[in-house]
Amino acid sequence: MSKTAFIFPGQGSQYPGMGKELAEAFPVARRVFEEADDALGIKLSATCFSGSEEELKLTATTQPAILTASIAILRVVEQETGLRADYLAGHSLGEYSALVCSGALGFADAVRTVRARGTFMQEAVPVGTGSMAAMLGIEREVLEDICREAAQGEVVAPANFNSPGQIVIAGHSSAVGRAIEIAKGRGFRKTLLLPVSAPFHCALMQPAAERLAGVLETVPANPMMLPVVANADAAPNADSNRVKPLLVTQVCAPVLWQQSVTGMVELGVTRFVEIGPGKVLSGLVKRISKEVEIANIEDSAGLKTLTE
């Protein structure tokens, strides 16, 4: 029996106007944006619908905005299609959307938590101190060796295993720069510094992980209706007691996205439905597994493909 996974995007997928069309067409989506506005005491909906790219790029805004747009789209998918998932997963921030979908986290709790998470991650490292870079066409072991050589007492390590041949590194800006130079010296020319405001998913995020743990202590973790494949270990988790420790670990640990998708395919998933703004994850899944079916739902046109 073939299985379906819902996957939810992370930071970098945001764009002005996300979720607006569905919120105007479906009360169930509009209510999610209203709930986010109430939970945060700000007009997050206005930022999503008509804010500038610059506003949406601020980490403390980006994270609750993507989560809210993703859950608004999810509620429309649930209401209009009756489609159900067997497994859930999300990329970094997207894991919170997956946990809301599973019932483990209440939406208002999740949106407040990710706003705090975004703030903590931004404040963990002074702007300019850290950076991230995509390293293309380099095997994991080779890249880990390059990072060791580049560190020189600083932090630089793989942060996202996104797809075959696409690994992102993070750390001190100077160490990331050295890693790029070493990679080029070894013949790996395809490297790209990413336009991010902080070096996510590396040891420099430890202060953010500690502060996030404090916030999560106050948030209830509910029984899970569906397993969520966690970024930190690429394994399905259906135990609500493990939700918070996995979220704290996730802040400093690399995102095992390629391993998560491969694992779900091995569990019988033949269809991946990306729910949320953008098509980043659909592109990554295509590169990880050629056999699976992929759908992307962010507007009415995407919704139609599911209901036809």
C-alpha cells in the first residue's frame, strides 16, 4: 500500500503575499492568520499579505510567518480534499508546522515559540560574525574533512544535508570563507554564500538552544496523531515526550533532510505533498528520489491538482 507524506518548508521559502489568496477564498485559512495575530499581538497577517521582502526576511518575523502560511494552507487541504498523510516532516522551522499537523503542538503555542526561536537564533551570534554557504558536488566525508581543516579553532560544520550533492555549511564567517577556499583548491568550484542573517544549525547556536529549552518548558506537548520524521535523527517519532528534546537538539544539529526523505521512501512513501510557501522542498525531493510523485500546494492552482 503506497503512503503519503506531508512536508513543510523552512526559512527561505517566504515571499510577500503568501497565503493571501487562500485566506481570501477560505474562512478556515483566514482564521489561522487571525489566530496568529491574536497569539502574537501583532498584525502578522498584514506582513504576510502585503509586507516587503525586507520585513519578511527578519528571522523573528520569517519563522512565525512561514509557519502561519503553512498551517493556513494545510487547513484548506484538510477541509477541501480529505487527503491524509501517513508521515509528516518539515525542514528546520518546518518541523514545527509538521508538529502542529500531528497534533503535538497547539498552533498558538507553536507560533509564539517560533517567534521566540527566531529572536534567539538572531541574537545568538552578532550580525556578520557567522555565515552559511551551499557546497555543491562534494561528498559528505570530503566536506567534513574540509571543515576540519578550515576550522583553525573556530566553528564550521555541515548544517543541512539537503539532497545529493547539496550540503550547506555554517559557522564563523572567516572559517566558512576558509572552507570555500580549501574546497576550490581541491577542485570544487560550485560554492555559494547564502543570504542569511545567522549561522543556523551549528554549535554557535548553543545560546539559542538553551533559551528555546526554557520557552518549550511552558508549552504542552500533546499526544501525536501521526509520526513526525525529526530533522535531528531522520527517524519517525510518535512519542510526544521526545518532541521538545528533539526541537532543542535541532537548533545546533545539522538538518538531515536527504536522510529523512530517503527513510520515508524506504517506509513506503510514494507521494510527497509540500504544504506551504514556495517549492524548495519539492525540488530537493526530486533530486533525492526520482520515483516518487510530488505535489506542491500554496494556492488555489495547487489545490486544484489535488482535487481533480
